[in-house]
Amino acid sequence: MTTAAIRTSGLTKRYGHVEVLKDLDLEVTEGEVLGYLGPNGAGKTTTIRLMLGLIGPTRGRAEIFGLDSHRQTVDAHRRLTYVPGEASLWPSLTGFETLHLLGRVRGEVDLPYRDELIGRFDLDPSKKVRAYSKGNRQKVVLIAGLMARPDLLILDEPTSGLDPLMEQAFRHCIHEAKERGQTVFLSSHILSEVEALCDRVGILRAGELVDIGTLADLRHLSALTVEATFDGSVPDLTRIPGVSAVEVEGRVVRCQVAGDVEPLLKVLAFSGVHELLSREPSLEELFLSHYGAGSGDEGVPSDAH
Amino acid sequence: MLTEASGEHLLEVQSVPALANRAVEPTAPPGRFQTLAVAHATARKAVRSGVILGLVVGLYVLVQAFSYTSTYKTSAERAKLASTLTSGGLSPLVGPARQVQTVAGYTAWKCLMALTIIGAIWGLLTATKLLRGEEDSGRWELMLAGLTTRRRAALQAVLGLGAGWGALLAVASAITVAVGRASAISISAPSMLFFSLSVASSAAMFLGIGALTSQLAASRRQAAALAAAALGVSFALRMAGDSSPALGWLRWASPLGWVEELRPLTSPQPLALGLIAAFSLSLLAGSVYLAGVRDLAASVLPAKPGSRPRTALLSGPVGLAMRLTRATTLAWLVGIATMAWLLGSETKVAVKALQDSSSVQKALSRLSGTSGQAKVYLGLSFVIVALLISLLAIGHLTAARKEESSGRLDHLLVAPISRSVWLASRLLLACAVVTMAGVMAGVVAWLGTGHGHDGIGLSSMADGGLNTAPPAICLIGFGALAIGFVPRWTSLVLYGVLAWSFLVELVGGLGLTSHWLLDTSVLHHMRAAPALAPNWTSGVAMIAVALTAGALGIAAFGRRDLAGD
């Protein structure tokens, strides 16, 4: 059995009476790119801070390459780098000095790759952090995370503040990392980014992992979107088993079908369908289907630092 | 603030939540609260600290006034004290003693200079925090996104600072007037009000200086350093002005000297208030003007946007800490060296004045049967150096805590660096700096005496300087405990312990307290070296306490969650 890059079991974090993360069981295999989705306050950053040992679990454990992230923190950190979504850096240092410092404390840096990344991300490293825009500060932490070429990259909304060109550069870097066999844990709000980069996606809601799998798995298990245009009157589809979210607009009906589609097809076959379209849900629809109603995030404290 | 234009009330400032509400209820008229959002936000913070400072002022006056009446009960005793204190010597440090045979005169002499300096420090810290600090944090930008301009927002913030100053004046006045009504004290309410106003006037001037440096500098730290430098120069000028009648004119070159010239409780000269008010208002008006003409987050003084990389120190947490704290530490070392030099150079004058007074000689000789008067004077004066060095230690600890609360520490702790190594290295760096500062102060004071005076040797002065380090190291230990167990209270705990120690020393100096109470002061365990030989056993004990506290703090820091503000 190979060692997982990340393994959590029963990982729970409670602040006062509020459980921010509940019994998280998660495994990320080596070389995998896992997308970690969830709305604000769902517990994404808390999960990452627990994995990094910056906060301790109320119960359960998190392992990085088999090392307990709470008890063997330093050894675990030798295998990873972390890119936060909000880059709080030392304002009096220049970009280059910051990269130098973070490289030295990390221990291993691929210097030619660092210089290449500075070019790719179009960063002026001679400027002081104080003078950088939010996007440029984010570039500094991204380069710092990537330049060490670690076994595991933990990224918490890493492209916040980046323009589309830079986001493309970021995606290119993650593809490269994947080709090199590096593992990536990507927490993000940008669904297209997750869709483009990740092998599997985990969806977190109110501190609970509500779904995890490949996009194909998730789509297969989720409802199919059907759009039918009728010649004449529109039949009532709301009573058909498995059909939900029925929307009628003139002679066009849109609905979701979960499970067996046969009952719906039988009704449509005798209702004068002029045009029939069906497609698998996008990641956005999958995401929204989990949060659409009663996500229950209210009252969960922000898990930001 | 509402202004009239074309017969309509215009909304000048509206908070971000207020804008949100407006979207929901477009017809809702803005309330007075909303239009003064910046002033209100600033005032809320300024008033809180202003009330605390007002309490400190009131309590200090209460303690000093009552301890005088209980210690010097008869007219003869008071006359004797007056003859010794008015003979000079100590006036460069605490100002001239006038009418100290009266409770009013003694209270003014004992309290005015100390409270003036405390008020000035409050003023510069409050102004730089609530102006430049808010800008550095990005919160100011949110305020400016409302229906306001940079200049109007700055004006409102200045009004908020004014509210804090008003709270300070109100609380200090209420307590001092109540103290004055006590039969044993019997100082009229107008006199106490004028005294409170005198103390608060230094706070007003340094609120103005802090507001101005907030516009000149590129960061809060730089703004506070500039304002602190202004305070240092002001104190040095006042000190020089009080050291000899020939230099008396120098007092008029120093804001602290102007406060002294108000002469509250003895021979009030309210005219100097005009100068103070004009100075404060000019600075505040200037800062509002500059806030309007400079860009957000920019500085009036040119700031270099970039520089050639200097990576010599950037190899790990210790080097980073040295790099980040070196400018502030250097400023503190210059300040401490200046103070030590002044104390040293005052020695001859002070000793001459003390030799004129047999009673003071007798009182001071109890400190040491064999020490010369110069050593006694320096031994007593070095409490000030110990205080400054303790403040330097607190600065290092709060800077370490700031690394954590700002999230910057995350970058180091996700590398293969353990928390204990990081905190221990910051603590050791702080210990090294305070020890170096102590020895430096001793040596510089020795140089200030003119390479020794009255048999003062270089080694005894270096020992005297080193003697100030253990209380600061003890504070560093307490700081580690606070960081480990109550991180969000670190600053409060450290300043609280130092303020408590200083208060106990003040009260204890008058023989009013028990041995148990005195033992709670970190400063009490420091002998008045070089008047007395340093008690190294006590020093080692304090370091042992610091080591234990440090180890506990480091262990707790390793186990707890990282915590923001």
C-alpha cells in the first residue's frame, strides 16, 4: 500500500460550541491534484491549517506522507509548501528579498526555476512588498510555493487577485507540477480552475465533506439537465419520479432528472416534443446543487486567519 | 458632518454598512451618526485609551498628594524638604521644584513632568495608530470609499482624536478635582482643572505631532519613530533648559518646556496655553491639509519603492528578526544612550546642588555609607534607564507577537522551522539587545560624566548599566508566558506589569507599602547601582524566573493554535 500524500481521519475542529470541521475523512494520493470546494466559512482554510499543524485538531488526525501534522510538524513541512490566499508579507522587504528568505527557510530551492517563474509571472522583484499591488503580492507567495518543487503543494485560493493572463500561467505551472508527480491540494472558489486542473473534487458544506470523486463520478451520480421544447401544450412533469427543478418558459421546459430517465422519456414520447436536449451538469451546477438551499453556513465563524 | 449646498443637505461621509443600507432603502435619509462615521470610529478607540490615561493621571496625583501629606506632616518637615529640593540638582530630570513646602507645589513638582511625558507618548502612539495604522491596515481605504474625500476623512479622524483627548481631560479633571476637595489636600477646583489641562496639553501637542508624522512617513512604524524622535529632542531641550539658568531660554524651544512654563498649582501662567493651542492646532490643520494633497498610502517624505537586495541577514528567523527590528532597536539605543549621556553629564551639577543640602546628603547617604554623591545620584537616576530598557524589551516582544497576529509567521512555520525555535530565538534576541543596551547605557553615562567623576570607574558604571538588564529580561519571560497562554493580551500584560512595577516603586519610595507588595515589582529587585553594588544574586534569580516563564511560554506556544488579533 502506498503512503497517501494527505490522509485525514475523523479530523474535527471546534471553536466554542461551533464545529467548524466535522469528522473529515479524506485521502489524497501521491501525484493527484485534488480540488477542494466550499463557500465562505465552510471550513476549507481550517482544514488546511489543521493539515499544516498551525492549529490543533479537537479530535482526529491529519497526516502528510504518513507524518502526523500536529506531532511531527517540522518533518511534515519538509515535504510541502503552502500558498495562502491572502498574502501577508513583510512590507519592508523587496520581492526578491522575500523569495530569498522563504527559500532559505525552506532549505531547497530550484534557483533557475525561481528565476523562470519570476519571468512567467512578470514580477518586478526589486520593488518593496509595501509598493506591490494585491496581485503582485500573490505572485510572490505563488513563486515562493512553486520554486521549491515540493512533493506536496497546498494552495488556498492561490489565484485571488491575479489577472486572467497570470491565472493561465498558474494553470501551466500546476500542469507541470502534475507531470513531475507532485501532489496538489487546491482549495478554490474558481470552478473553471478546479474543473481544468483537478483529478478529483471534494465538496465541503458547513464543515462536512458532502461529496468527493472525479468530475465524471460526480456528474454520473448527479442529476441530468433536460430541456424539452413542445409543439403544443406543456405536460405536467412535476409528478414524474426523479424529476425536480421544473421550470416552464412558454413551450420550453427545463428540469433535472436523477436516477432512471425512463419515466420521463415515456411522458415526453407522447407529448409532442419538438426538440430535446440533455447534458451532464457543469461543476458550477454540481456545486450549486449542494449549496442551493439551506447550506447552513450561517453562524460558522470565518476560518480565515 | 452636514454642509449646506444649493439649499440641500449633502451627505459627506457615509460608512460602508450605511451604503449597503442605502441600497436596500434608497429613501432612508442619512443620520448624523452615519455622516460622522470616520469621526465616530476614531473617537471610539481614542476615547477608550483616553479614559485609561485619565485614570492613570488621576491615580498618580492621588497617590503623590496623599503620600506627601502623610510623610511630611509638619510645617517644619515640609520647609526642610523644600530647602533641599529647591537647591536644584534634580530639576534637569523632573523640572524645578517650586513651593514644595505646600501640597500643591509638591504635587506639581512630583507629577507634572512624569505625566507630561506619559501624555506625550499616549498622544503620539494614539495619533499614529489611528491615522497611519488604519491606513497601513487597509481599513482607511474602506472609509474613503464612502462619500468623503481624503481631507474630510482626515478632519473627521482628527475630531475623533480630539474626543479621546477630551475624555482624557474630563476623567483626569474629575479625579484631580475630587482629590483637591479632600481636607488634607485642599487645592481649589480651578487650580486642579488648570493642572489637568497642563498635563493634557502635552498629549494634545503630541497628538498633533503624531498626526503630522502620519502624513510624512510611509508606515505607522516610521511615523511613530519620527514622533518619538521629536519627543526625545523636546525632552533633551527642556532638560538642558532646566540644567542652568543661562540656558533657561531653551525651555521655550521645547513643547515639554512650554508645559513646564504653565506652572500649574504654583504660579499659573495661562498665557503659555496660547502657544500650546496654536502649536497643536497648526499641526493638526497641517496634517489634514497634507492628507488631502498626498495619495492614499503614499508619504510626503520620499519613500524608495525598491532597493538593491540586501540578503545578508535573511537566512532564517533570527536574521529576519534582526533585519525587521534593527531600525527600531537602533532608534531606542540612540534614545537610551542620549538619556544616559544626559544623566552622566548632569552629575557634576547635581552633586554640587546636593552637597549644599545636608539633609539630602543624609537621606541619600542611607543608600550607601561609602558611596560618593555622584554614585548615589546616578544610582537613583538609572531607574529611568531601566524603564527605557524595559520598554525596549516590550517592543521586541510585541513585535514578535505582531508577526503571528498579522499572519506573516505562517510563512516561516510552514517551512521546516519549529515554533519553539522561532519563539526562543526571538526571546534570546530581545535578551541580547537589552543586555547590550544596559552595558552601553552605563558606559555612555560614564563618558558623560567626563570619564569619571567622584571616583566613578568605568567598570562600576558598566556594572550599573548591566544591572538594569535583569528586570527587562524578567519582563521578556513574562512576555513569553503571555504569548504562550494569552497571546491577544501580550501587550496589555507587559505594559501592565511595567506600569504596576513603576507605581509600586513610586509608592514604595515613600515607605508606604509592605515588603510583600514591593516584591511584586520587577524594578524593586534591582539595586540602585552604582550607588550600591549590584545584587547579582537577585539578578540571577530574576533571570531564573525569566527562564522558567520563557520555557513555559514556549511550551504553551508550541501546543496552542496560532491566533490572529
